[in-house]
Amino acid sequence: NIPVVMKWYNPNMAASILQRFLLPVRRACVPQSLIAKRCLLSAAYTDTKLWEEREHEPQNLADLASLMDRTYERMFPVSSLTVSRFVDSITCKEEVHQAEYYLYKFRHSPNCWYLRDWTMHSWFRQCLKYGARDKALYTLKNKVQFGMFPDEFTFNLLIDSYLKDKDYKGACAVVEEVMLQETFDLPTTQILSLYALSKYLTTKPGLSWQEQRSIGTALMLAGLKQENSTGLSAQVLGHALIGKVEMTRGIHAVFHKMPLIWTPGYFSRSLAVMERVCSDAGDLRLSKEVLDTVQEMLQDLSSPTTSEAGEENTTENQTDESIDEEDELEMAKLPLYLAKFKDLSEQLQARGKVESAGLEALVSRLAQETLPACEEADIAEYRRRVQEWEAERLQLIRREEEMRAKTKQEQEARKAASDAQ
């Protein structure tokens, strides 16, 4: 039998089999960070198990809708508990549309200030669960009309859902709302927001001046929370985008409906961040991609043809904004800003303070390094909050039962008094 075995022996096949067995071993030796990059929220963060395990009251949506309609017709306030039950009882996309109507009605009722935090959270979870993310974004954009002011954990779930679908424009629309509500407190929210913004900018979108202002503000505010190369690069770009709007539309257009200070000089603030990195003795750096983008902005704004076109565009499209004397003084500083930018860029290059990676790569690296630890803290806090919400909800249920019992007793007492007469 030995000659037969030797006859069928194939060296290439043996090598292939050997490689197949050694491949798992080689993979095991490679650092996990090189195998897969982690840039989105984990399954544990987005898991719905904790939320769905809450104690539920069996409800009939038709009955709840009828109850609310009758209550509104009688000019009485609907309780926040009733609205909460309606949202929690959604079982399909069509019922999401019904809930939207009653959320609007509640917001325009005497009880409008009592929409519960858990009801908002439940609303966004239901929208994501039943494929009605457009409704979630619509109520978020029209928060004044619907009373939707979610917490950062809820914001993160919504941003993440857009990121997983690679809908970076939609993710940035949510980030804009985070920016307007100034809720960049959680590191996870900061990183997700920066990731969404950097991803969207890599698509080279044609941004309107309003989009430049909102994206610039979001980059700046989220970047201020990150004391690292990623955050500082975001600040430089964010201030520059706002500065571009300031130069072409005036300072009034910058702070209108924005959480920004009224003081002119946003390009100056961008340069101040560059100066700070230059004088830093540590390993802080600025992205070359960001520096190139800012340089291009300054050169375009300093170009005579661009300035004339910008002036014509400003005159044609201007509404409430106006270019005043202060704005003209700021525009006159453009040559100085450009000269100072070039000087600082040379200093950064000479001191090894220029990062070759773009903003997107910096944010991805930051997410990979810090998101897991940040998630653990968020999940622990979320568990605590859900327990508080449940305790508050049960307290409201008990209060409701007590009120019903009291009302029933009063009705029986009046009936008894009437019968006695």
C-alpha cells in the first residue's frame, strides 16, 4: 500500500492543507484591532432586552384613543400616563402614525410640560423597531411642536441606526439636533457625532451656508469636549466653517438660532487652536486634511473674484441678516488671517505637529480606542435610569388608582345623599 500513497501524494495539496490548519493560529496571533475596526455602538448598547422586559400593562389602543378623544372634547387634560401607555402599546408602523397625532395633541394641551422622559425614549425606540425612523427624525426636528427632547442615550441609538445604514446625511441631521440642544456631555455622543460629521464630509457634499454653519458648530462643540488631536482638528475645521459663514453672511447670520457667542472672529479662533497645538509640549497634532481645507477656504475668500461673487450672492439672498461695519472690519482681516495661517502651518510642520491621517481616520481610531469603556458607563447609567423611570411610573399608577377610588367614593356619597332626600 505504501507505493499507492506515494503515488497520490501532491506537495501543493499538502501545503494548502497545512496553511488551512495554520491560518486560525496565525489569526489568533494578530491583534484584534488589526482584524476589525470598531466604529459603531456594540450589540450590548443597542440591545432592547432591558427595555422590553419592563412590566407592561395590557392596553387596547382603540380604547385609549377613544378615551383621549373624549377627554379633549370635554376640554379636560389627558394624563401623561395615558400618552405613555399609548406609545408603549404600539405594535406596527401604522400605529406609530396614530401615536404621532396624540403626541402633538398632548403637546398643545394644558399638560404639555408633563411628557415623561421614558415616553420620549419609548417613542424613538418604537420608531426604530417598526421602521418609522423618518417619523422619529420629523418629531425631533419639530421638537417644539411635539415636545421631543430626548436624552443622549436615545440620541446615540438614533445616530447609530443611521450610521449602520451608511446614511450619513441622516445621521448628521440628528447630530444637528444634539448640537441645538447642547447635549454633548457623553463621550459616546461626542464620538458618534464626530464620526457622522466626518463621514458625511468625506462624501464631498455641496453644503449651503446654513449647513456649513450647523456642521461647523457641531464640529466645534463636540470637539471642545475632546482634549486630543481629534477634538482639536474638529475645532479648527468647525471654527473655520463658521468663519466662512461670518465672512460671507455677517455675524448676525452666524448666531441666529445657534448656540454660539455673538463675538466676531471665528477664523481667529481657528488660528488660536493652531497656536495652542504649536506651543504644546505633548503629542497633540492637527490633521493635514483639515489644515488643507482651512487653507483652501481662506484662499477662496481672499480671491477677488470669489469675494465679488460672494457679495452678489449675499445681496441677492439676504433676508434678515445684514453686513454691518463690524463685519466689514472682520473681512478686512482676511489677508492677515491667511498670512498667519501659513506661518502657523509651517511651524506645525517643523515641529512634527501635523497628522497625516484625515479627520475620519482620527475619529475612527478614537472610537476604536475609547468606545468600549465609554459604553460600559453609559449602559450602567441607562440601567439605573430605567429603574428610576419604572419607580416613577408605578407611583403614577398608584396615584391614578387612588384618584379613581376617591372619585368613586365621592360619586357613591352623592348618590346616597340624593337617594336619602
